Amino acid sequence: MQRHNATVSPLVLGAIHQLIEKEGFPQSRLAQVVSDLSRLFTKERTELSRSYLEDPTAVMAYLSYFVPVNLSKIQALLDEMPREQAQERFSVLDLGSGPGTGSLAVRDWWHHQKHVGELNVVAVDSSPAALGQANQLWIGYSHLAGLTTAGFQRHEGNLEQAGWLAQVRPRAPFDLIILANSLNELYVGANDPIAARTKFVADTLSLLAPSGTMMILEPALRETSRALHHVRDRLLQEKRCTVFSPCLHENSCPALVNPYDWCHEERAWDPPTVIRQIDDEVGFIKDALKFSYLLLRNDGRTIVERRPDVYRVVSELREMKGEKRAWLCNEQGRQEVGRQDRLTSPQNQAFDAWHRGAIVQIERIVRKEKGGKVSALGRIEQDAAVEMVRLA
């Protein structure tokens, strides 16, 4: 079982480059504006205005840097979704679309998967300028790929108001609904943002086909990730949906027990040259895709069979003196597990390939007792079988 690095297709990069050239955005301040936007997206989120995509220079930086990054995250999750039988029609709703990152991700993924069915995408955003850019990217990609068989429709609408729902409902049901990096920006001023966001997701799920998937992707920050965990818990408590991935259970999220914990993904990535060049100039290291996410469904399907001996790895594999450790999560909660180097064996060798997001099976975890107390650290012994069920 080999782990593959995500990449960005030349067709995507070509469509982005064409749009940037067409709009005549200046290149001289690209790296600085990317750095400024990154700071707003991470450390100074309270200063982030929803109109940042109205500024031509910010748009140039966003298209050049953040669209390829976020598109790769979405495509990683598209590959993780359940594989349905060949469909005659695949309908997608891209909410808070911005310049169409999710729409373009699906267009490119659909093309490279060589699906023969009809693809239709509806994008909703409050910014007419962003929707115009989404349309240009869609047209540019289709032209470069020689494709004419997919439909793209735009709707201008504020997601915090009900009007957009009435606009798109005639196009329902959707096989896929994408909400990428947008949920955290909704209902910021509400008395109970979590309740408002939960209702929003629940209302949106009413547009989903019986075998469809809702993809929610958020930044891998503690604040935004924990807010997503809270929304997840409320949705499950209200029985609004089921979780396909990443969770291997539908109990309350154990990452919320400690206020300093949060759960996020890290996927291997091969950045395109333009990203590497910007990173070199501003001092970033973008060699992995980091994000938090939920794949929600209404049919109870799960990414793997849920069992007490199957776990998701929710941390890096930490190398310590004489041993390695990682945190795991399943229906039993979060737990730390380690294996001493001297106990490495053919049976447990798969432990060395663990990485954040991997799903693993462990035959037996031992907790030693000392002074009448059972150790919280679980141990994998020499004869315990360890298997890699699914790579991230």
C-alpha cells in the first residue's frame, strides 16, 4: 500500500494563468500580497473582510497561490468519497464558491477520472466579481481540455439569508455539496454561531441526493477546527446526518475534551513551481496540505467498517528515545499508543508507516499497571499484529 502525493494538473494551472494574464494583474507584489493574505487567514482573522476578493491585487495573489492549494485539498477528499457506480448525471453545488475553487476541482477531477456522465455544477457566492472569475476559470479550463459537455451555473446570494436556498432548490438533489473554507465565515456575529451554522448545514443537507455527500472543509487552525467539531456534534445529536469520514464513530468528538486539542488532516503534496517560488520568497513551507474536514451523508455509509480494533491516527508519528508514539481515535476516544524500538517485528512493522489521517488495525494494545494505576499510554507488543487499513 503506497501513499501518493497530491498534485495540481497542468490544465488547472493553465486556466489560472490565462485568467491572470487576461485581467492584467501586476506580478511585482505577488509574494508580498500572498504573505499578507496568509496572515489574515491565520493570525489576524478578525481583520479579514469578506470583500478581499474585490481587490484586483488580492485576487491575483489568491488565484496564483491559494486556489491551487485549496483545489488540491478538495481533490484529495473527492478521491476519498464513496465510489458509486457509473452515473449518467453528477450534480454539484459549490457554496461560498469564491472564484470557483471547488467547481474547478470537480471539473478537473471529473475529467481525469474519465467519467462519461453529464456533469453540472452550480456555484453560489455573494461576490459578483468572484462568480465572474469562477466562470472565466471554468471556460478557460474547458477550452484547454477540449471539453464542452459540462454545465456551469452561477447564483449571487448571501448564504446567511434564505434566498439562495430557494434559487438552487429547483436544481436539487445534488450528488455533492461543497462548502470549502466558508463555514467559519458565516454567522460570526450571531449570539450562538455554532447553532446558526448547524442549522445552515442541516438546511443544506435537505438538498442532498439519497446517496450524495456533503464536503465541509475548514482551515487547520484550532479555532476553526474546534468550531467544526462542535457543529459535527450538534448535527449528530439532532440526527441530521451521518459521518462518512474522517470520524470512525458518532460519539461526541473527544478532541473537545481538552480545550487545547483539535483534529486536522495532513496530506502529502507536490507543490507546483509557482507555489515553490512564492514560498521561497516569503519563507513559507507548503510541502503538505493541512485542513479539517467532514464528509457527511444521509445513508449511514462509512469510510471503513467501524470496529473497536480499528483506529484513525490523529497525530504525527513521534520518534522518541527508544520508541515511537502516536495518538489514535475511535469509539473509545483519543488514546496515545507507542511501540518500543526493540519490540519491532514483522507482525507490527506497519506501525512505522503510520501518519496523520491513516486508518490502522491493531490486534492488541496493552496497558501496564504500576502502583495500582493503569497507564494511559497503550503499548504494542512484539507479537501484536498491526495492519494499515487505509492511507490518507
